[in-house]
Amino acid sequence: MRKLRLQMQTTIDGFVARPNGEQDWMTAPNDETVVKYIIGIADDSGTIIMGRNMSGDFLPYWENMADNDKGNPLYDLATRMVGLPKVVFSKTLKNINGRNARVENGDLKTGVLKLKNQAGKDLLVYGGASFVANLVKENLVDEYLLFVNPAAIGEGMRIFTGNHKMKFEESKAFKSGIVLHRYTPLT
């Protein structure tokens, strides 16, 4: 069975976005060690899953970079994001414009479990916040890769509600001040 791995940027006070979804608090991607680590995560993944809201920015952003910005420090990551199969969960979209992307309209839990039961590399989820919160609520996430940015914003969107006990797996500090915390849920 494939694992569902969540990769998410957070603030030190536990928010993943401002109240209207802005992520202007994120540390600029000038830390090549963070980028290499994230590329490694992508290389270990066979499919990206995300919600409809995330796909609207995610797909064109990475496709534009892969097509037009070879000098960008994120270019190698962009090629992976474009090349990996992507499943966008939505109750309203019937199709989506994006390379290697398709829409899943069914029940979230059923759809994710079906993907987990397929052969191949692990699944990787990027967001958005409400989509991830639903995955967390349904206990579908097998590994949390939380990139904590050196910023506190006081209010915003969270992915955790209720009580979720975790097993600590590792932490890694990067020169940019970002600290990765990796956890697995206690069952």
C-alpha cells in the first residue's frame, strides 16, 4: 500500500496561510538545501494529489516555469511537478487543464484509499488548506513533512482541528531558518 505524505509550509504559530489564503510569509526559495530536499521528496513520489482551489494556481505556475524559466532556482522542481501525475479532487470540476492532471469527483476518502491501494511510489499532497484539513480529519495522512518558516502571523488557516497525536521521526534545520519536522500519526 502506498503512503500518503503531506508536504506543507507552515508558520511557527501553526498556520498554513493567512485568512484569505495569502502565503506572503513564506521564506523565499533561496535556500538550495531546502529545494534539494523537496526535489528528493518529489522523486520518491508517484502521484500528487490536491484540492480544486490549489490546482488553479499550482498547475499554471509550475508549467510556466518548466516551459519558460530554465534559469529559475526552482526549475528542476518545476519539471518534476509538471511530469508527475496529478489528481485534483473536486465536487464541481469535471475536467482540468494541466499536464498529467485529472479530476476525481467521488468521495474523498474512497478516492484516496483507491489511490493508496494502487502499485507505485507514494502519494504526495500539497494542499490547499481546507483539502488537507479534510485529509487530516479522515486520518488519511501517513506522514507529515512540515516545513516551519521563521514567521508568525497571528491568524489564518490551519489544517489541524481536534486532537492528533504524532510520533516524531526527525527534524532538520536549514540555513534559511526553515525547520523541517517529520511526523507519523500514532494509531
